[in-house]
Amino acid sequence: MISHALQAEILRLHHSEDWPIGTIARQLRVHHDTVRRVLTQAGVPAPKAVRASMVEPYRGFIAETLERYPRLRASRLYAMVRARGYPGGPDHFRAIVARLRPRSPAEAYLRLRTLPGEQAQVDWAHFGRLTIGRAVRPLMAFVMVLSYSRQLFLRFYLGASMGYFLRGHVEAFASFNALPRVLLYDNLKSAVLERAADAIRFHPTLLELAAHYRFQPRPVAPARGNEKGRVERAIRYIRDAFFAGRSFRDLQDLNAQAQAWCEIEAADRPCPEDRSRRVREVFEQERPYLLALPENPFPCEERTEVSVRKSPYVRFDWNDYSIPHAHVSRTLLVLATLDTVRILDGTKLIATHPRSFDRGAQIELPEHIEALVAHKRAARTHRAQDRLHHAAPSAQALFLRAAERGAHLGVLTRGLLQLLDSHGAQALEAAIAAALAEEAAHLGAVRHFIDAHAQAAGLRPPIAVYLPKDPRLDRLSVRPQPLTDYDRLTQHGPVHDNPDDEPTGP
């Protein structure tokens, strides 16, 4: 109702100023029906008929054309009526076409009802992204709702891969401690690989899951949103009643809060089918009609074959996990859960790591690194002994005698290498042979004999030679050649290959 003062103002403007209804409504900011009602109640006769619109002669042509071509654009229809003499502008014409265009009848849906224990609906929902270290991962919610009781299961994962899809089913069945006979899916790639009308090719892993739990997978018909309305409304309910404004430390904390919310708040809400009862009560009524779980849950680990090169690490889900160095250059199998990463070589388990959802991280076991370092040190020791055996063949017998006496073979190896570098292979071989002849298989004896031989030959102490740091030179052994040819040159003159040749020179 409007005030008496406003009614008096409307009557004054109409009688005194002769304003039309539309002007009075705009200036006083009231609806034109309000102005017309006040004038009618005051006995003012109805206004004269509005003049006919300029589009009136063309209305039949427009309606007939739109009936034949309901998707014809207003711009094309305007050009057609302009060619037939229409004098108006395009903007007003578009509004007229919008009112005259035939509309497809709205589709009505039957309200679907299910029997207890008959069906559940499954879907993924995207809830933004989660930053873990250097990785930014999608936060996806796996939602399953029982169609009869509307009991909810909610679990968050860092992705929507097939491994997470299977794990969501297994954890939902464990939460319900039972499962329905039919699971209804949207046309997800994890459920339906191909579809041509009623010809459906399910994902083979989903069929394995269905065979294990003895349920029937069923995709919704295309463009039939009412068939999975329960899970869509459940997702909207989760966004508004659970996730909005919620804080959490990590994924484990979020899932713990989601489980508590499903068991308490979501279970205490009124059941949409019977608002006089709670979802918890209807679920208890539905429980006897659900299928029992098998003895063993379905294995839902992520399985990935990985080719390992020379580095003893396996790359999985953006991170590197260490393996024993003996298993490089092979194809290994990775089995991953939300908590652990297991690595197998064939059927043999070779490593178990805690799973990381970071990016570019190296997850190592100390024993793997220690074994690789020891292997490299042993390899360097073997290379040093190979060099000694090549330069001085008697070194092998020296090592055997020294091992029998319990000597430190590493110290013996380093000492012999120093003597080899300073005195040469020939002198070292002679000294080792003399030490073995005297049954003195230790480093001190070899040093004594090599010094004694050098003093007897009148040789000067060796001069240290500093070579460039090149690992190839460390492994190089050169056997000295006899110098008797040079001695002959100093004693008998030049040596000629052809005795008939005359010597040259002064």
C-alpha cells in the first residue's frame, strides 16, 4: 500500500499537469500499475488505446518465418522485413523477435526412487589446488552417496588417477562396511572408455573391481542430469556445509575432518526422502539390504613400470627414490600407496620408502648410499691392485703372503704404488722378488731391498715428478724397456742396419 500523500500527488500530476501514466511512474519511482490503480480508484476513465505499433503489419510474417526457422537470427529477419517496407530500427525489432520466437517446451523429469541397498552414485569434485613443497597438485574429492538413505562418503586425494579412483571405492565400502548392488557413474574416463549410444566399453580395471565386490557398474544416460542428481546435490552440500571457510594443516588432517563430518553432521541431517527422520536412521534401515564385503579388499596400489638407467634412483610421481646399486639398467615395478612406495625387481622387493608428494625431491635410504660408496672404494682398490700386478707380477704372491700374516692390505697397496711411481716397475719387481726370497712379505722389506739395489747400482735418489691431475694417468702402467742398445752406442760407435753404408759426419 502507498501513502495518502503519494496518492494525492499522483492525482494532482494527472489532473493539473496532464502527465501520462508512464511519466508519473518514472518521476515518482513507482510502478505504472500502481499509478493506473490509483487513477482507476479515483474514477478517472481508462486512457485511450495505445496507437498500433509499426511492427504490427509484419507480426504475422515474423511469426510464420520463426515457426519454420526457429533458429533464424534476428539480424537476418530484420533484413527480410526491411526489404518488405518495415521502417523501424533494429534494437526495438530484436525485442519483438525475442517475444515472438517459439521456445522449446521445458522437459519434465520423473522423481527417481530406489530400493534400499540398490544403488549408490559416484563422482569426482574439484576443490582447488594444494601446495606441497615445490609441487602444486589438484585437490580432488571422491564422493559416494547411497541413493536411498543419502549416507555420504567423502575423501580427498591429490589427483583423480585410476589408483585414487579405486582407493576411493575400497575406502567407501570399508566405511559403509557393505556396498550397494549398482554403482552409478557419470561418463568418467576412469569408468567408461568409449560409448556409442547403448554400446559401452568399461575400463577393464573397473570391471576387475566390480567382479571382486560383485556390484554392477552403470553409467548415466547422456544429457540425463536427473539420474545422478543425488551425488551432485551432495557435492554442493559438501562445498557449502563442510569445505567453505575450513582450515587444515595437510591432506591427512583434511581427510580426518571429512570423516568426522560425514559420521556426525552429515549423518544427522534430515533425509530428503523422509524429513521426519535423520540420514543415520534411514541408513540403519538400509544396512541389512546392502551386499557383504569380500574377505580381502581389492588391491588398489598404483602400479608403474620404470626404466632405471645408471643412477641408482627410480623416478616416480616427480620424485626420485633410491635403490640398491646392483639393480641399475633394468625395468623395475613401483607399487605406491598414499603412504609408501615399494620397488620390486621381478618378484623381489628391493626398497621401501615413505611417499613424498613434493616435486624434485630425493628420498634415500642410508644403506643404499653406504653400499654404493663401499662398492666404489672397492673398485678403486681393485684398479690399484691390477696396476701393481701388471707392473710387478710378483706383487700377487706378496699380497698372498701378507694376507696370511694378517697385514693391512690397503696400507701395503698404497706403499707399493708410491714405490712404483718413484722407482719404476723394474726396480719394484726386483725388490718384491728379493723380499719373497727372504720370506719378508711386508712393505718395509720391499723398501729396504729397493733402496739397497739403487745404492748398489750407484743410482741417485729418485726425483719427484709432478704430472697433471688426470685420472687416466693414475691407472697408467708402463713397463720399462732395456737400455742395452744405448750402451752399445757409447761403446762401439753408431749401429747401422746396413753394414755397407758409410758413416756420415765429421
